[in-house]
Amino acid sequence: MSADPAVRREIPDATVARLPEYLRSLSRLAEQGVLSVSSEELSAAVGVRSAQLRKDLSHLGSYGVRGVGYEVDTLAFEISRALGLTQDWPVAIVGMGNLGHALASYSGFVTKGFRIVALFDDDPALRGETVAGVAIQPFRELRSRHGADPIAIGVIATPAAAAQTVCDELVEVGVRSILNFAPAVLSVPEDVDVRRVDLSTELQILAFHAQQKALAGLQPVGAAHALDGCVAHAADPEAVAT
Amino acid sequence: MSADPAVRREIPDATVARLPEYLRSLSRLAEQGVLSVSSEELSAAVGVRSAQLRKDLSHLGSYGVRGVGYEVDTLAFEISRALGLTQDWPVAIVGMGNLGHALASYSGFVTKGFRIVALFDDDPALRGETVAGVAIQPFRELRSRHGADPIAIGVIATPAAAAQTVCDELVEVGVRSILNFAPAVLSVPEDVDVRRVDLSTELQILAFHAQQKALAGLQPVGAAHALDGCVAHAADPEAVAT
DNA sequence: CTCACTTTGTGCATAGGTTCACAAACGTCT
DNA sequence: AGACGTTTGTGAACCTATGCACAAAGTGAG
Ligand SMILES: NC(=O)c1ccc[n+]([C@@H]2O[C@H](COP(=O)([O-])OP(=O)(O)OC[C@H]3O[C@@H](n4cnc5c(N)ncnc54)[C@H](O)[C@@H]3O)[C@@H](O)[C@H]2O)c1
Ligand SMILES: NC(=O)c1ccc[n+]([C@@H]2O[C@H](COP(=O)([O-])OP(=O)(O)OC[C@H]3O[C@@H](n4cnc5c(N)ncnc54)[C@H](O)[C@@H]3O)[C@@H](O)[C@H]2O)c1
């Protein structure tokens, strides 16, 4: 079984979470006309250790050349392929309030194979409105819309109170991947993948660290450097010369 | 030092990331008039194992009662205190485009001690506009505004090209905590805490898992359980059209 | 061809996180 | 008071992730 040569390697979650970063940096480099990059350079650009980058990439296969580095185009393609970005992902957004509008009009998605195919909102006031070329529909249209152009990823941007209901209906029509912006824990069958983005959580984590720093600063626990010079950029010791 | 009763224990990052979830569930329970909760109940509500919840809480101290559970109010307060939410955190948002507007008008922040004190945008078209009672100012006003009411947390919602510059200026006036929505890696002094939220990354992670599921579904590699009775509703077979 | 130099890919050690399983602590009932 | 069922808090095992260090594999010069 596992002796299959072309076996789907287990790519660790932590690695998967970093691949988009690598891909972004590679795209940037490609735009600049850079043809080849070493793990040292690329890792510096994304802010990780070079060993980590190499280990991450090793999970995809051997696409580097020893003594040389990685060909930018090749590596970008291989990461895209591993992430599944070489195919098309029809996305639907449910809840076209402030956040939904921002998401729908954001062009950053489209560049990576994500295509917004439907926008849903039950507010009659939004009926007929078009955002980025897609009309807003009542949520009950989900079934018919889904039949026409199956939705692969559902984005929930409704208030928390509606999130579980919306989620259930998305799951019912076959959506297996959900990105949830509502501050609610969604209950789904185990074959459905839910990721939650919560800005409030992020702020709270920042607050925690800020408080820790403040407390450390009051104690003479070696906070001598807390007031250091200033804005000297955190040039890592290994910041590579150009 | 370590004999200090109120010693600042090291709270693991993974735990800190979950504390806001616990707090949210506790707040919900408090609203419902629930006075006491067991680790089993609370963990079920947030979707983690009970042992994990207990271990997480043990880092804050012993606030449970054996054989009984946790008093909702007490636990909520202790988590709030650990996260630093018992104090006030002045927040500034830079970049009042689609996303900035959504963030500024979002009421979820305010409830937890976060107070939006300034909104910045260099676009003359936005001059004078007010969102949620706060006027949008040109970014160069940062210094004066900061002096009046020091900013603890800066939120960057500008295009990626402007993110580093904005970040530098925030750091220069003393902001030590930054939440970055722009798809850019920020370089900062090591005493500055940057968290990045990237919707595109989240979608890409979802796409990866969706692809893995699709591939596993095609191979009989022990996918027998994939058809378990979870989803009673036969979804369209994953359309893997090109 | 050989040597010197560069950079990848990876084995291994360390660190961090999760889960299990159970003794200790508590309330309650008799 | 003592026995009993419940739930916490935590040691220990297990799993995952990170960082180090180096052999292997390549390039290019002479
Ligand atoms: N705005 C932000 O910056 C922000 C930040 C963090 C989290 N959030 C969360 O994101 C979600 C959306 O935020 P928002 O600011 O856009 O809220 P909003 O109130 O502006 O928009 C919510 C939209 O959902 C629609 N809706 C409600 N129930 C629906 C249903 N059953 N089916 C379809 N549409 C429905 C409403 O008509 C409304 O247009 C909320 O859960 C909020 O907590 C928002
Ligand atoms: N809208 C989304 O859903 C979304 C999703 C993911 C990421 N993002 C990222 O968030 C950021 C903002 O997104 P958006 O959709 O709001 O973009 P936007 O173009 O609508 O808004 C950007 C705003 O920043 C302002 N700005 C530019 N340079 C500035 C400077 N130096 N100082 C102050 N203000 C400045 C502009 O005037 C504009 O109002 C972008 O980096 C985008 O990639 C947005």
C-alpha cells in the first residue's frame, strides 16, 4: 500500500500553512524577473529559517538543484499544484454585509484560481445589487445556483446567529469546505473542513503579548533592551546581502 | 522569584490562541444565566477535548472546583485578566478601503476592551468621512493623534505596497502590536509583535484539503469510511472537471 | 579530470503540543 | 462520620514541529 512510488505524501499541516507564503514570495520574484533562488534567500523573504523551508519543500519532492537553488517558475508551479491551485475553485459568499462586500470586491482571490460564482444575502434591500460582476441572490436560491455551477468553497459572513443554519444548508448541497468569519463554532460532519477567521481573537492574542511585555518591562527581569535604540530594522543576523 | 505566588506563569502560545474561544463560550453561557460549567460541557461547546481545556486552564491557575466544575463568571474574568482584556486597548486602523470600513464599523471589537481611537487614510476622497463616530484622518496626523491618546494596537488594511512604510511609522511612534491584513511580510524590531491575517492563505489551505479529499475519494486507499452515514444527503460527486 | 566551493535534502536532537489516565479533592446522601 | 459518585488538575506517554549539522550532489575553474 504505502510502498506506492507515487504515493500521496503526507504533507504536515504546519507545512501546508506556509506554502501559500512561499508561493506569494515566489510570484513576487517571478514578476521581478528572478529565475533562480536559494533556500537562504527565499526563507529570508518570508521570515523563516532556511532549514525549515528546505524541509517543507522536501515534502513536495526534490525540485531543487544542489549547489544552485530552486528555479522560481518550477517551484511556484509545484507548490501551486500541491495546494490544488492548478484547478478552479468556485466560491460562494453568504452574507453580504460590510465584510461580505469587502470580500466580494477583493481581487486577491481571483488570482489564485478562486472564482466567486455566487453571492447570497436574505436582506431584500440588497436584492439585485451586483458586486464585482456577480448578482446578490436570496439564500434560498442556493440549490438552483449550486446545480448550475457546483460550489466548492463556501464563505460565511453572516451574523453568528445565522451561521449554523447557513452552514447546514451549504453542507446539505454538498459544500465540503467552509471559511467562517462569524464568531461561532460550527458543527459539521467530519468530512467537512471548516476554517475560522476571527479578528477579535487575533486582537486578543496581541493584547495578551502586549500585556506580557508591559509586565516584563516593569520587572527588572532583563528588560534592559526594551528601550533600545529604536527602529533599526530587525535585520536578522543572516540577512543576506544583495 | 519563582516562589512568587502570583508569578507570571509561561502560558503556551497554543493555549493563548484558544483562550478567546473559551471566553466567548463562557460569555454566551453567562448570558443564558448558566452559573457553573464542567470541563466536559465547555470543551464540547468550543470543540476541543476536555483534557485540553483543563490543561489550558491550569496554566492560569486553579479556578475550578473538583466534583463541581467552574463558576462561569469567575472563569470568564480570569481568562479576561490573563488576556489583558481588563484594561483598555486603543486601536488605530490605517487604510480605510473596503476592509478598513468593515473593520471600523464592526462592533465585535468594542465589547472586549478594544476601542477604536483613530482611522487613517491618505485618499483625499475620504477626508472628513466619519465611521462609527471616528473621523478619517490623513496618515501624517499619526504623530499628533498618537500623542493625544497613545495607540496600543495598529491595524494595517492598506494595499501591500504601502504596508511596510505604514508599519515603520507606526513603530516609530511607539506602537508595539500590529495586526496586518496586507499580503506582505513586515520587517520589524524584535520587540514588536506582528500578526497577519490572510484570507487568501486560508482559502488555499481549504483548497489543499479539498484536493486531498478528492484524491483519496478516487483511490480505494481505505476510503471505505468516507461514505459513512454522516451525510445523509448525497452530494453531487466531486466534479473534477478541468 | 580534479579540486574547491555552493547548496540541497535529511538524519537526529530538541522543543512544544496533545491525549490518556488516574489520584486528589469536593459535594452529597445516608 | 463515612461511603460514593463526580470532576479537577497533572504526570507521563505519545505525537508533531523546529533547528542543527553534515553528507551527497551539483557547478565551474584550471
Ligand atoms: N465587519 C468586520 O470587520 C468583522 C470582523 C470580524 C468578524 N465579523 C463577523 O463577520 C460577520 C459579518 O460581519 P458584517 O460586519 O459584514 O455584518 P453585517 O451585519 O454588516 O452583515 C451581515 C449580513 O448577513 C446577512 N444575513 C443575515 N442572515 C442571513 C441568512 N440567514 N442568509 C443570508 N444572509 C444573511 C444580513 O442581511 C447582512 O447583510 C459577522 O458574524 C461578524 O461578527 C465581521
Ligand atoms: N477586501 C478584502 O476582503 C481583503 C481580503 C484579504 C486581504 N485584503 C488586503 O487588505 C488590504 C486592504 O484591502 P481593501 O480591499 O480594503 O483595499 P482598498 O484598496 O479598498 O483600500 C486600501 C486603502 O488604503 C489607503 N491607503 C493606501 N496607501 C495608504 C497609506 N500610505 N496610508 C494610508 N492609507 C493608505 C487607500 O487610500 C485605500 O483607501 C489590502 O492589502 C488587501 O490585499 C483585503
